[in-house]
Amino acid sequence: MDQTQERLIAQGLRDGQPDAWRAFYDAFAERVWRSVARLLGASSADVADVVQETFLAAAASARGYDPAKGSLWFWLWGIARRHLALHFRKREQLARLQLARARLVASNGQLQSSPHEALEAGELADLVRATLAELPVEYEDVLTAKYLDGVSVEQLAGRDSCSETAVRSRLARARSAFRDAFAKHAEIPAGGSS
């Protein structure tokens, strides 16, 4: 979406125009769905609920949207992240993360080849999802686009209207932040790998 389209949609949202809401939904619904599904797990039945709550909250707060503070996507994704956080709290995600942490620490940071490998891989995925959700939005976005969606640096630069050097720099900072957050989350002992 180019900046002119975004400005028109943003103004329409603030004015409560139905056509702007349809354009907004059409432009972002799939991206929100994929991003929420990535963090909840694609098979989660709760994805639809979180996406619906996100768009309802966006409708309720559209008059307060300030384009000077960021793009429509970052505004909408900030709302989605708050609803994801609520979801994780409601589902007692902490208990699952503690179990995953205990198993990862017990294996010294290495997944073991055992009958429990599939369970451990799922728990590791839960740790990765939770770590991504804790990162700043711009880091989560660039990491998931590059490594989970397979978007090239060139495509990211075009999407974000910036240089490839800026995208590479953001990726480097995002990877570093992810490593630090994941290490704290998993509490991997020194000598274990991340």
C-alpha cells in the first residue's frame, strides 16, 4: 500500500467512512491473521477470536489514530499484540513456558533425539513465539517476514520504503535482541547453545 492510499484510508477511518473500513480490512486482514496464527500456532482455534478482537478494538480507537506516530500496519499490529498478550495470560501460557524451559535446561540447551522430540519441538516453538511477541514491533515484523515468510531483503526495503542497508541493519539489531530475549526466556546455561 502506498502512502497516498494509506493517508486516504486513515482519514476515512477517522471519519467513520464504511468504504475506508472495507479497504482497511481488505488491506490488513490476511496479514493480521497470518501474524496472529504464527504466534498462537496455526492450528489454534483462538486465532479468529484474537483477529476479531483486534479489528473491533481498531474500530473503537480509529479516531485517535495518529499517522505521525507510525503506519496503519504498526498501529493495527500494536492493537493485535495487546490482544495476543491478553490471550496468553488467559490461557496460562506461563505454565507451558516453564515446562518448556525446564526441559530445555535439563537437556543443556540441546533438543534430544527421543520419543519426546515432537513435544520438545512444539515447546521450543512456544518459546520462540513468546520471545517474538516480547520484541519491539519493528523487530518482530522484520524477523518474521525474513525468516518465516521468506521475504527477501530487497522486498522488505521496497515494502518499508527504505534502503536495503537499513533493512540489513534492522535485521542485525532484531537478531541480537531476539538472541538476548530468548536466552533470558529459556535461561540456557553457559555452554548450552541457543
